[in-house]
Amino acid sequence: MALTYGHPLATSLLIDVIRRAGAGAEVPRALADQPDLVAALLQRLVDLVPSSHQRAPLQVSAHAQVTTEPVLRAALPSSDAAEVSELWDWLRGPTFMEEAHAGIRPHELARDVLQADLRWRDPDAYADIHRRLRGYLVDKIRTEAGNPERLHMAAAELLFLHHDHPLVGPYWDWNALGEGV
């Protein structure tokens, strides 16, 4: 249930994967361990994505704790301000996107599915988004040094960028870290 966030379709598909693997099979530790499951969930969750151009902001939103227009500008540097604004407006539409205090974010299952798909399909693009967001957040921390509340938020966003890292991820309560975001 933790792996699927209780999502009925994801839980059902995961149970089917385990059942097919047979007795004694290990339960997957991450969705990324099951590319076919990720593909099936991606098709159901993100079926409305009409172009690779609109897939990019989804991938950014899967990396970032919260997504705003400045986050999109930082992660999609080839886009101009009007294009980023248009992508931002589009990104607010899918049902799996949630409004947050400081922007928008995908439902956790959608986040995991989007990240697993990109990491499997295009590891270089995954690393590029990660690198661009890390640079943006480090710069944000430097500029917010005089404002403790904004500094805290920027540091939480940077920590979240590493939420799936095996050495960092297990030691943080990511939901508590994001309170107020």
C-alpha cells in the first residue's frame, strides 16, 4: 500500500505483478523496479499528454517539491517566458496535479510514476532536470539567506530533490518537511 499510496488501480496492478512472479518472489521496493507496471500506470494517469513538449513540465513537477513558473523557467531553459507561462497554465489542469501553498505538485503516485518512467526511458534527461533544479535551488538559498522563512522553504525544496536517494530518502519525514509548502 505504501508503494502505491493506496491508489486502487496501482495496488491491483502491483498485486497482479506479485501473483505472476509466484510464491517466494520478492515484493518490489520501488515502482521503478517494474517498468511494465510504470508504463500501464503512466498510460492511465498521464494519457492526456498530447505532446513531448507538454511532457517536459510534468517531468519537472515530478522532481520538484512544488512547481512554480520560476521553477519551470529554471528547468526548461530553452523556453521563453510566454511559453513557460502557457506550460504552467496547462500543468495546472491534469486531475493528478494538486494545488499547494507555494505552487502545484503531482499526487505522490503520479510523481513516482513520472520519475520512474523518465529515469528508465531517458536517464540523461532525468539527470539534466535534476542538475538544473539543484542549481536553481542552491542559488535560491543564497539569495534568501537574509529571510529565515524563505531560506527554510528553499532548503526544504533542495532536500526534497534528493527524496529518492538511498542515503538520504529513508531518514526524512518528507510530509513533515513540506508543511506549509
